[in-house]
Amino acid sequence: MSIYYELRSVGALQASTLASNLVEVSADEAATSALPVVEVLTPAQFCQLGLEDCTDLATSQTLADAESNYVDIYPDHVMGSFSVPARSLEAADPDTFAFFLDKRKLVFVDDGAAAKHVLAQIVQAGVLRSTSVAHCLYVFMKYLMLDDLDYMGTIEDNMEDLEEAMMDLNTEVRTSQIMGYRRLSMRFAAFYQQLATMGAMLSDNENKMMSHEEARQFDHIENLADRLSNRADTLREYSLQLHELHQTHIDLRQNSIMQLLTIVTVILAPMTLVTGWFGMNLVTLPGADVPAMWAVMLGVFAVCIVALLVLFYRKRWL
């Protein structure tokens, strides 16, 4: 479902009834408006606008489905795409959509609801106080990283809890949990790195489409994305440490099992030897004709077992 906004000046609005100068209008009003507009369209609707470089549906669909964050600078407009990773430890598809920006129009090309959700947040917060579509794109990119520092802090707390659980040998920790944190941190690190690159390219203002003040705003996007990228890299390194710790615990558990099996094998070795000896198909064996030999052998076995258990205990193998 498409949605249309007009960028009206703050002075023309009644602050008691409107929280932002981003005002929702109809499609007809947006088409005939003399004010800058912000739109969210499907690829088919975007194709019908007849904008340069987007003359067919396949191009529009490919642009909207691109799973990367990038920007292309043209003489009179800017085009790019966003790919917002899911906040989930499980593998999940990102929210992908594209954008088109010129001096009076900002169009998001989205088959889903991701772009509309972010714009709704901006309207509700009332943080947009300029009629510039470039400023709207800046705020939009900023809101893509909204509360991400807190989210990264929450992920780090969860990883610390997982580390404490691993220190408790009685708690079972799955490898998939650790790998989930690693995949999540890698997805977000790539996301922030690409956003930082986008911010740097937009702040360069190569086509001079924006004013100097508008272009400088995107320096903040680059700086914020760089900080978040560093935080995501830290979490990725932490996840690698957790994986190594988990693997160490697995090795220790396996060594403990092998040690127990070795102890049992050593204890049973004398009985196995005697059983094999008396089980041989020979005519006569020493002591085979003594009625009390079984009692003597049981006593010898008991002494051997006790002696081995004492030895293992002193060696702290038990």
C-alpha cells in the first residue's frame, strides 16, 4: 500500500494538532503539490512515474530487492537501496527497499512495510523540522539506527549471561546459540559499514544537488554508523571467544569421559586376564583342581581394585 506526505513549513502548522511538518496527503494532492513530497510506492507504481534510470518494472524490482546498502550519484538525482538486517539470532531475510531523491521528491520503493514504519516513527516523534527532502532522508537514515546502541548493549549482556552459563559445567549450551550471535554481529557490522559509506558519498555532494548544510548532515550518519560498526565488530570478536571457550569445555568433557573409561578398563584388566587364562582349552591349569581357588581369585581381584582406586584417588583422577 502506497503512502504520500507533504513537507510543509513548521510555521504554517498548528503545533497543537500536528507533531511534525511531514503531513500525510492523498495521491492526487501529492501529484499536484508545489511543495516537496515524500512517497512510499511499490515497484510498479514507481515505474509509472517515468523517472530516469527506472523505465521498466524489472529495474525497479531489482532496485527494491537489493540486499545491500548503496547509493548512486547522478547529475540531478540520487538513487540507492537499503537492506536492514533482522534483529534475530536465527537466519532471516532483511527488509529491503530502495529510494530515489531529487530536489523536491523523495520516493521509497518498497513491497513491504519497512519504509512506512520508519516514516510513521518520524511523524510520531515530530523530529522533522525542515521542508528539505534531503533532510528527510538524513533523518530516515538516522532512524534506521535508532536505539541500536542500546540493542548492542542488550546483545552483549545476553552474551555475558551465556558465558556465565558455560562456566557452569552442569548447564548445557548449544553451539547454535553462539553461532547465532556471531551471525547477528556480522550482519549488523556489514550494515553499518555500508551506511557509513553511503553517508560519506552523500556528504561529498558530488552533483551539488544539496546545499552545503544539507550535505554536512550526512557526516553525522557516517560517524554514527562507524561507531556502531566498531561495536558490532567487538561483539563479533566476543562471539569468537565464546566459541573457543565452548569448544574448550567440550574438549574437557570428552577428556573426562575418556578418563573414566580408561579407569574402568584398567580396573577390569586383571579380571579379564584371569578369565582368559582359565578359559583356555588346555588339559591342566595350575590351581584349576583346587576347590577354593575361586575364593582366592576373588580376594586377589578385590585387592587389585582397591589398590587401583587408591592410586587413582591420590592422582586426583577420581
